[in-house]
Amino acid sequence: MKQIILVGIGGGVGSIFRYLIKVWTARFSAEIPFATFSANIIGCLLIGLLMGYFAKNEHIPSHWSLLLITGFCGGFTTFSTFSSENLNLLQAGNYITALTYILGSVVIGILAVFLGYAITR
């Protein structure tokens, strides 16, 4: 039960932060989904940092991983929103924006996880 509560708390806080990013990035562009892109890239970097930190510091209790990686980062990043935004871009005929968004998110996301992991490892 403790694990479920930790994941729930982390996920709730992560979701709040994702919403705050949406509010903050709304002033830049309505056509390009900066909020989801930003949340996913920041989340990838954060997951990498946390993975590396926890791997290097094995004495840290596993509940911190549940709270921060599974909970916070899981609530903060959002693949379902990413997918629906790309569908909307494709349906609107914005093929270049959709392709750029997809490739940028995947490539930069993987690089961010790697960078975060490398920094803390």
C-alpha cells in the first residue's frame, strides 16, 4: 500500500508540474505543442539523472525511485497527449510539423535520458 501511495503522490505532483508548463508555454504558440515536448524532454533528462543517481547510490531506499521515477516522471511526461497532438497535426495537414515533433521528441528524448544518466553516473 505504501508503494501505491508514493506513486500516486509523485504522479499527482508530476501532473501539476506538467499543467504549469502548459500554462507557461501557451504564450509561445498554439500550433506547436511546446508544452508536451518540453515536459517529455525535461522528463527524459530527469529520468536519466535519477536512474544514474540511484544506480550510483545503491543504498538509497527503493521507495524514492517509486516516488520520483515511476510517480513524478510518469505523471509529468505524457505519451498519450503526444500521440493525440500528432494525430491532430496530421489531420490538419501539418505533416512537416508532425514529423519534426515526432523525430525531435524521440531523438532528443533519448539523448536527454542518456545525458542525465551520464551526468549522475
